[in-house]
Amino acid sequence: MIIDPWGSELVADYQRIIKEFGLEEFKADLFPEPNTIMRRGVVFAGRDLGIISKCIKEKKKFYALSGIMPSGDKIHFGNKMVVENLKYFQEHGAKTYILVADLEAAATRGVTLEEARKRALEFHIPAYIALGLDPKKTIFYFQSENKDVMHLGYEFAKKITLNEFKAIYGSADPSRIMSALTQAGDILYPQLEERMPGIIPVGIDQDPHMRLTRDIVSRVKSKGFFAPSSIYHKYTPSLDGGLKMSKSKPMSAIDLPEDPQIACKKLTRALTGGRATLEEQKKLGAETEKCMVFEMYKQHLMENDKELQKRFDDSKKGRILCGECKQDASARMKEFLEKFSKEMEKARKNIDKLKFIEFK
Amino acid sequence: MIIDPWGSELVADYQRIIKEFGLEEFKADLFPEPNTIMRRGVVFAGRDLGIISKCIKEKKKFYALSGIMPSGDKIHFGNKMVVENLKYFQEHGAKTYILVADLEAAATRGVTLEEARKRALEFHIPAYIALGLDPKKTIFYFQSENKDVMHLGYEFAKKITLNEFKAIYGSADPSRIMSALTQAGDILYPQLEERMPGIIPVGIDQDPHMRLTRDIVSRVKSKGFFAPSSIYHKYTPSLDGGLKMSKSKPMSAIDLPEDPQIACKKLTRALTGGRATLEEQKKLGAETEKCMVFEMYKQHLMENDKELQKRFDDSKKGRILCGECKQDASARMKEFLEKFSKEMEKARKNIDKLKFIEFK
């Protein structure tokens, strides 16, 4: 099985993924004070998590890094989970990096470097801050300004053959090759100053980049890089029950930002675990484990574990019905989206206070 | 037929090359005051030479560009011909660029960027100046410092498929792809400031880079780049009669620099057009067109056309025999190598006066 980080073919069976790609299954007790998605199994796997756990517990240096693709004017719930994990590591001692992949956006999304830069500053970075990233503790850089990253990409190019690239990515065209090698450069860049473990929170579709980078590290042993660790969260499923929210089904996907009214409308149309009739549901309870609204509670809308458990139980036992439950979800979604927009505005006003690496 | 610019498979039949790659045959009357290798058919082909001719005659802006690969501590007679052509265009109005391919050297030749930089400054650039490049009229830059070139490479990556790359280069591995796309960036870089025709003097083995760059230009039409022109010189043949001097046959190749005594020894062992016996040679004359020593006169050791013609005639008619002729060649080679070393020393002392582009 090959996962294509640029494609739309998706993978559903998380257990199978763990096995096939040799991932570690994620156990919430690995890290102190796990965050919501860690506790609830939404974070489901990783690579080399032990060393990160050790860094946290022994207060040793490590870094967390994520990239922003500054095209478009929407992000999605997958980004929210990345930020939640970043925030977790940031709060637990990680030197935190956000790179703006303006070079990649310019190369693959048809925006100019200037547009990409503008979008990052006006939307993507404020959005990440609105989702919980601490701007004071985050180091930002623009990929296009970072010669060291480009040099690393160049250097790494000779460490990988075309066939190996194809084996990892399923295909290989020049643009993907350059982009992937640059990403490997980004992932290892924080180690240029000082070798240290690092963790990259990603969706499972980004795992090929992790494998490439880890392969490269093993081939430049003399450089002494730590192989980057990674941590994977599940997709936020499509509201119609599909594996992943997708732009191709706009009624089943909620973007960030989204007009709260439209978002609520989408939620009320979501696939639930409801039975054919009210009578039946009161009697049998819902099939909550199949309910997309419950999934939204679990991943995004209900912070408190006890409250979530109660909702599950109430739903299973028919004590709460879909109408009421959806109304609650809509109210929470509205509140979340409004807060998101407000926080984003605030972050936008302070954008000139961010710490960008200045390259000479 | 595919020519591999990284390989050692060589091509002998220049007429066939012209036909197969759709080159223009070079005619010495195209340019005013053609240089020695142009007049003598050592320069044998080009692409889009008409526009360069027009620029020269109408005093319009154009550029000439070449790259230095700063690995090793030797260059060869092929580099000498590149410099002769560069010098020609420089003297005829071209804005002249020399890029130091330190990034490529670091990626493919196992030197660090620092070493590559040092070697360029201590050897390769002084050698180019010793061969006739006017340092005052030349703009230099280090590839590794030139973000614009890297950005262009990135942008161009999406304009070419893997199969197209393979069709041009015969093979495609990630390192070659990055290197070739960066070269395309270098070739077009002078046009970022202002669109204008440009000419790249190269050996025929570098033609794939020209085709790639020209293909890319035709695919980014909206950018308005001029397709780069190119001009090709023949190889300096191996002294044993092979197509090209090669490191694998050190006794048949003269490097720059080379100990004059050793160079002369190599020359005296060269394959000539001499006959089996002195008697025969005096009677029949030599087969001068097969003589490697004469080829060295033609390409490198005898500036004056009349003198060259006389030597050819004398040789053909048996009026000069191989011993005397080789002695003359050796004396000229010695003089050339000594002058080269002296000029290089001089250039080295003035290295801090060069105009390097300073990137912010």
C-alpha cells in the first residue's frame, strides 16, 4: 500500500496502516498530561515516540515543527489537530518551528511568492495562533528565504534513487521530487544549529515525507542527525460518513473559517447513528459509534472527557435523540467558529510581533 | 541518440549531432571578427545564433554566461575554448556572467560549500581570467547564495515530466533532476532583471541542459524569457587519437595547469599523421588531417591563420617532419603553460577586486 500525500486516495484501516508502515501504536500514557485527541485515540500512531517522551520527562532539548502551505484562504479540522499536537509539545518544552512553505506553494499552487507570503501573514499564521499556537514561543521562517533548507535538499538528492522515491511516493515527477527533498530539508533544519530529537505532527497522508527523511538520515550517518519522530492523528471524517472531509463534498466538510450558519446546517444534515424511527431509537438507543456528530464531539466540540462519556452513554441508551444532540453540536460549533474568527482577528493585529528567522 | 552530460560516453560524428539534435551549423561569417576557434570550424554548431549576431551588429543588449564547477584543481582545454567564446562575446558587448556551481559541486562532488568556494577563488576563477576572461567586465555569483536561481529551479520543476526529463537526459535520478533544474535557473537568471537574449558557450555534452532550458522557456511563455542561444565547440581530441581528452588516459590528456615538461613529453608521444618511414614521409607527405599535434596547433597552439595554413601545407608536402613539428609544438605548449601559470598568479592576487553579486 502506498499513500500519496498529494493525492486524494484515502486509507481507512488505521490498524492496517500501523502494521504496513511499521508505525508504533500510540498509547496515551506515553506522554504526561496527554491532550484531548491523544487521550481519545484520535492520535493513533507515531514513529520514535519514546525519545520524545524521554525528552519531555527529562526536560531535554527537542523540537516540534510544522509547515504551513499558504495557498487558499481556508484551513480545515486536520490543521486544527496538527496545532493541538504542536501546542502540546510546545507546552512541554519543544522549541517550536513553523515554516511557511511559500516556495512549494509557488511551485505547485500557482501563487507567486509574494502572494504566498501575504496569505501566510494575513490568514494562515493568524489561524494557527487562533487555534492555540503560542506566537511568543514559536520560531517562524519562509522556506523561500532559507538557503540552508535548499542546500540540504540538494545534498539529500544524491542520497535517494528514483526507484526508492517511487517506492515511497508511488510516483515521481520532478516537481514532487524537489518539493519532497525540500521538506526533508525543512524537517531537519532545526538540527543544523544543534542536533536534537524532533517531532513532526502530521496527518497519516504525510507519512511518506517522514519515511523519506528518516531514510535520508540513515544515509548521512556521519552528519549525526536524529531521525525525526512523528505523531499521526486520524482524519476528521466527512459528515456523510466518508473517511475524510473533502473539498469535493462541500456539504460534508466544514472549513475554517466557515459561516457558522452554514456550518450548523451541514451538521444538522450529518449522518448519525440514529434509528429508522424515534420509537426504535428510544428503545434500542443510537448506534453512536457510527455517528458523525459524535465524532465531531470527540475530535473537536467537547473538551471534557466525562461529558463526552455521558453523551455517549445517553446516546447509546436512547436518553438523548439526534435532534437535541445536533442542536447542541450546532451551538458548540457556532461558538467555536465565532471564537476562532475573533482570535484570528486578534492574532492578525499582532502579526508584526512574530519572531521570523532573519537570514542574511 | 542521447548525450549524457554526466557520463563518459562520447559522440564523434559532429554532422550527425547537428542533424539529430536540430542544431544550426556554425558559419564563421555569422559574427563580426570571429575568434580563432570560430574561424577554424572548431566551433561547429549552435542554437538561435541569429539573434545573438543581430544583438552584436545592432549593439543591442544580450548576455553571455558560463558556470564554473569548483571541484578538483585542474581544468582542461575544453574550458579554455569556453573562455575563448565567452571572451569573444564579452568583447562584443555581452553582459558577462560567471556562476560558481558550488551547490552542484557540494551535491555531486563531495566537497563542502566552503571548500568549493575556496577552490573557486583560489583556482578556477583565476584560471578563467588567465585564459582571457576580463574580470572587470564579468559579474560573478555563487549558486548557493542565489535564492532567485533556486526559486526558478523550483518553478521550472512543474513544467517538465519525469519522462520528458528521461528523454532529454537518458536517465533521471533526484540529484540530476535538481542539478539540471538549477542549471536552467542559472541560464535564465540574468533575464530576471531584464529580458534579453543570452548565449551559453558549451561543449556538446552540455546540450541536454540547453534543450531542457529551451523547453522550459516555451512552457512559461507568459514569463517572456528569451530562449537561450548556445554555441558548441568540438572536443579537444585525446593525443592518442581518441575523441576527447580524458582523465582515464592521463598520457593522452593535458590538464591546465600541467607541468610543462610532462606536457611536452605527452605531446612527443602523440599520434601524428606521420608515415611508416622518414623516406616515405618526405615523399608522400604526412596525413596531417589525422595528426593530433596539428589538431593542437589548430585548436590551441597557433594563433595565426596563415602560419597554420603554412604548417598544414608543409606537413602535407613532407617539408616538415614529425620530430621538428613536435619540437615546435612542445616549445609553444611550454610557453602557453608558463604564461597560464603566471597570469593565474596575477589574477589570484587581484581576486578581491572581482564583482560578486551580493544577495541580501
